Amino acid sequence: GCGSQNDASPVFSVPSDPGSPRSFSTTWEDSMICARVKTRMISDDFVESGPIDVDVYNGVVYLKGIVQTDSQKRMAADLARGVEGVVKVENQLTLKNYP
């Protein structure tokens, strides 16, 4: 999470144009958004932020990882949406399967 790549991560299938990489200011803003999202999740007792990976590309937040309940999945997305600069949230969190 919070990496500053000029190309999209194939894990998240983020569209990118190799001919037009992100500018320094966009990369910087994405890093700041990522840090703010992670801070919100760490500060929230309901969302267990440990297993949640946060990546940001052009203001779009990608959440990936495992949570225990559907409510935690929704809350994580809501916390991310509440961060200034977030354009969209792609919630790719999955629910933990219990035996």
C-alpha cells in the first residue's frame, strides 16, 4: 500500500496509460490520501486495519484484504470515502471463511 508507482498494479486491474504516467504532484497526493485512509482505519476500533491493504491511484482508493464481517467491509469503504481527495473507492475486501 501507499506505493508510488507510475504504472498500475495488475493485482487491482487499474487502468493506466504507460504514455502518461502520474505527475509528481498526483503521486504525492495519492500518497497523502493513502496515509489518511490508513490513519482513519487504525483509529477505528470496529475496522481491523491490519489485514487491509490500501492503494491509491489518481484519487481512487483500492481496498484489498480479509475482514470478518460484511459490516467491517462497508465501514472500511465508508472511512475511505470520508477522506478528502478520494474520487472513488474500489472495495475488494473479502470475508473471512470460518470452518
